[in-house]
Amino acid sequence: MTRFGLLVPHFGLEADQDLLVEGAQLAESLGFDSLWVRDHLVFHPHGMEGTDRTFIEPLITLTYLAGKTEKIGLGAATIIPFRHPILMAYSVASMSWITRRRFDLGIGAGTFDHEFEVIGQGAEDRVQMMKEQVLIARRLWSGETIEWQSERYKFSDVDLKPRPLSPVPVWWATYAARVRKIRQMAEEQGKPMILTGAVPVTSIDTTTKSAVDRLNVPGLIKNANAQKFWLKPPSGEFTKIEELDGSILAGTPEDIVRGVQRYQELGCDLLIFDFRMRFPDYLDQIKTLARDVLPLVSGARAGATAR
């Protein structure tokens, strides 16, 4: 069954302590699975996000929200590798222990070079650095005392206590073509299929046009063209909103239901609704999603009622 999470407003113009708490508590009361954050060291907003550089540290945000809720899960999509792997593993383990919550760790290489240049890592192979960090963290989370000797990291006699209270699933930032490729690779290697997830920018309204009008379409297209690993249309670049199908969910509740079902048909395990362009009416978006969409895509949540 697909799990459903929400990106929380810990960045940009609408970042607000009260909105964070009210949104988290509302999401929990309506049966959402988890609360999610982004990660940046030096936040320069993507073109579609405006210009406000407010950004609250993600793990602090999640720990704070755990203290304001009862049991809703926590997640990051995605943590980027500007932290030393011992610090990353230490922070995640501490947060898991003190919040007593499930934590899903999404990890990615990051989009912006400047965030690594400011700490002297501009020349790093960030994909390889990311992979090495995960290998180190997993061993530390297992309770092992480890030694590590590589060109990038050198240390010995390191362990972490306390360990995370539950295993930390690691999600690699990555949809239809990629999922097919992952399935193919898993079958070829005789391994089980890994979990897959997506974070579509979401906007729900009374008509498809009004939902799309609430999005910064030129900014979304510009951002899509700047992505290194997205599959481009035959023309070689994105030029219209329809070509971003799969990375956004915009329309009436019925449109959103169809969009979610398409993700489910591909085997999506986790869908995180990204309301960053609807933070001004974030609470209403959550209620509409819970009332008019989730009951039709998840029988387990059919009893949730938006208040």
C-alpha cells in the first residue's frame, strides 16, 4: 500500500512556527503517514520558489514537530552530503532515539554547486561521496565499532550510542523510466525490488486551470530544464506544463486521484505531496487532500474526515 506524506513549510516566505505545528497536528489527525523536510546548507531558492532565503535546519524541524505530535512518521527528501558521515549518522540516530519515531532518510547529491564550494568541496564527486556516507552510516547505525580508510574519510574506533530505535530506510533520490530500470537491474541481479517514492509539486483547486494558475509554471519549466538526470522530451527541453506530467499533480480532486493512481500503478511505495506553492492555504490543501483524494486511493484512510 502506498504511504502518503507531506512536505512541511520550513522554508521560504511562508515558513512559520505556528503553521508548522498546526499543519503537523492536522496531518496526523487526518491519517497521513509522515512529515517531510528538504535540506540545504546555503539556500538559494529554485526559480519557481521566489526569492526568500528563509530555511530552517531540517533535522531540528523534525525533532521539534515530533514534540508537538504523537506518532506521525518523519522523513527527509533529501539530505545532501555536506555533513561529515559521522555527524550525519549521529544526528539521525539521536533524532530517532529522542523522538521514538520511524525516520525515512532520502539522500541525494544536491543540485547546487555553490553549497559545496563554500565548504571547499566544489571539486568532489558528490554521487560517490553520497554513496560512501551511506555505507558508513549504515555500519554505525548497526552498532558496529568501525574503522574507515579511504581517500575521502579516515578514522578508526568509532561507534554510536544510542542506535536508532528502528532501522533507517534509505531512499535514493530518483520516475516511470527510472522505476523500469530499477526493476530490470533488480531482476538481473536476483535482488528484491527496492522501495520507490516521489515528491510531486501539488496544487488542488476547483478547476484544473485554477490549480495550474497557482503554480509558477515558467519557474517549474526552468527548474526542470536545469535538472541533470531528468528525461527530456524529444525536442531536448521542456517548454510547456504538460511535459512536466509526472513531476506535478495539479487540478481538481478528481485529477489528483487519477494522478496518484498512476503512481500506484507504477508501484510507488511512498508519495509525498509538495504544497510549496500552496503554503498560503496549506491547511486547506491538506484538508481537501484528506477529504476528497485519499479515501479514493487508500482504503485504509477512507475513514479520515477533514475538519
